[in-house]
Amino acid sequence: AQTVTQSQPEMSVQEAETVTLSCTYDTSESDYYLFWYKQPPSRQMILVIRQEAYKQQNATENRFSVNFQKAAKSFSLKISDSQLGDAAMYFCAYCHSNYQLIWGAGTKLIIKP
Amino acid sequence: NAGVMQNPRHLVRRRGQEARLRCSPMKGHSHVYWYRQLPEEGLKFMVYLQKENIIDESGMPKERFSAEFPKEGPSILRIQQVVRGDSAAYFCASSRLRTGFEGYTFGSGTRLTVV
């Protein structure tokens, strides 16, 4: 069975600095998708970035980028120039073609002003 | 361009009562998924529906839980005879395609509290 592990329950970063959130997963599939979702206190689950496993190039969305290491089954999220509005729970999720999202337990990101 | 609408946002039920959670998918989306989030945990898949069809309910408890997505109207997640352990946040997501690459659009969830 596929699993997703986020080993950092909580991370803190100074405003304007860079932080990296870790995610590892376990699967025997070769074709799948990976996502990072952000959940602020409002509870809304917001898609931050996504990656197709067959693409070697790491996805980027403005200040957010990933380091996708397929062989190591690692999918970390880097947030550059951290802003107060980035404070939230961040969830890593895996999806094979069967549509179910498998979620990690989340990392709470604290931004220090 | 309304997103996924869930209501109510908060729901309090006494043990033994019924809880009905509603979800209207994003316009143009015909695939609906329900997830449950327990405190300090990630989401857990419950059920996947298309209009008038349950495609996969493998994550849903066999008893007391049911879901529907009628031809007209929102998707409904129904929990009968609620117990304290049902207290959680219930999220609905929708997608345009069955496969997940485009990502799923989530609602803001319904927080169910059983007292």
C-alpha cells in the first residue's frame, strides 16, 4: 500500500528566509502525481504545487518549488522569501491513477516576523 | 467562479442524531470525493461519486454512513446515529477529470462535533 510520510510535525522560519518541508512516499508504481496542499486556519485546503512523476523537471510556482527525487521517493517543498501569509499546515499528497489521494500527517509552518 | 461549496460549516449533533453534510461541486466538475480529517492527521479518503453513481466507497464505514450525488442538487454525506468518534472535519473535493493530475478543488469543510 502507498504511504506518505512527513517527518517534521512543525517547522519555523524567519520572515523573508527560505524553508524546506520534507516528504517521502512509498509506492511500487512508476506513474503517479504528487501534490503539496496548504491548509490555513480557515481550514480551506489550497493546492500549492503539483508534479507528474514522469517529468524530471521540478515544478515551480512563484516562490514555491519542489525537489523531486524519484529514485529516493522524496518530494520536498521549498518556500522562498517566506511571508506571514504562508503560515499554515502543509500536506504532501500522492495520487496514482485510481484518483485516491493519500495524505501525509502534515507539517505546521510558523513564520516569525 | 464559485468553488466547491460545503454547508454547514459547523454542525453540532447529540449522540444518536443524524448528520447531513452537503457539497456542491465546482462548476464543470462531475466527480466528487469525500474525505475525513481527524485532529492532527491528514485526510482519509471515504467515497468517490459521479452523478447518480457511487464509484468507490471503500473508505467509508460499512454502517451508519452513506453518500449520494443525485442528478439534481448537491452531494450529501449522511451519518446516522452519530457517536463521539464521528467528530471530525469532513471535506468535499471535486474534479473535472477522473484522474487526479489537475488536482482537486476542495471545499472549506464541515466540522462535525458530536456531544
